[in-house]
Amino acid sequence: MAIELHCFGESGNSYKAALALELAGLDWVPVKVDFFAGEARSPEWRAQNPMGEAPVLVDGDFRLSQSGAIQQWVADRTGKFGGEGDDRYQVLRWVLWDNHKLSSQAGMTRFLMNFLPPEKRPQPVVDFMQGRLRATYDVLESHLAGRDWIVGDGVTNADLSCCGYLFYPEPFGFDRADWPNIDRWLSNIEALDGWKHPYDLMPRALPSK
């Protein structure tokens, strides 16, 4: 029976988990979460994930939420993307940094700018968040100088986590051309065998424009 990933294409956190499953070569299927219709807030969803979020991985009787935990599950199951030796702690360090500094801010900013009605978009908040994001991109840009990958000599969960929101086309204050090291690194990820854009890897919860 295939692993299920309950997810939706607009979710960068879902993408992190889906990309890890796909690149690891595991047998999995995406199951659409109708997020914008409120499915993740429903009693049925809360019964399987009290945190009320996507993604959720289901493998038989085993259920797991939170993208970083799912990525670690993939690493433990396949031996891929977790890092070797002490690099494992560096991978974890960057996954935690991404969850706190990069994806949390990029995800919220992208949501405010694209998925709220225009009259409800709080421009002062967006401006503040974009300033914080520029400082965050600068950390990643500087780290990637002279590096192909965030940790070690190959792709790890550090890369699969930090790239989670950076392939999306909706505007949120990130332009790859402004960050040449990040742009080169994203191209490395795109060149991986099996890589797919988030909208090609998961069903969208909203119709494409």
C-alpha cells in the first residue's frame, strides 16, 4: 500500500515532505487537503491531526505531521538526506533555522500577499515581514557562497527544507535574480533526478489562474 501524504500544492511545508518522498524514490501518493475551504479546521481533520495543519503522512496505522519530522522519517527509512556523522546535526540546525526564520516568514508573507482579498491585505505587516525576509535571505546567500549544498557534498533535508517556499511563482518579495548564490543552489535542486515543481507534485487547493 502506498504511503499517503495529505497535502496541497500551495503549501510550502507540504512541498518539503512531498519532495523528500519523491526524491527518495518511495511509493507515495498525494491526498488533497481542501485547505482554503476549511478542511484543516474541521473536526474530522483535527481527529487525525490536532495541530490542524498539513502535511500529514499516513503509512498504514502510522501517522505523522510536521514537515521536518516527515523528512526525518524519510531519512531514517531510506538512509537518504539525513547527513553523515556530525553533519547530521548541521542538517538539523538548518532545518530548525528554516522552520523558524525562513519558511515561517515566507509562508505568512506569501499568504498575506496572495491568498487574502486585496482589501484585507495588511501592507504595514507585509512591509515589515519583507524586511525580515531580506535579512534571512542574506544569511542563506552568504552561507551558499562557494557551496553547492547547504551541508556537505550532496542534497540533504537542509536543502529540501530551505527551498520549500522559494520555487513558488506568487510574489512575496523574493526574486531569484537578486540572490545569485541562492539562484545557483535552487538550480542544483531543480537538476536532481526526480525533482518536480510543487504544482506538479501535489494537487492544488485553488484553481490555477
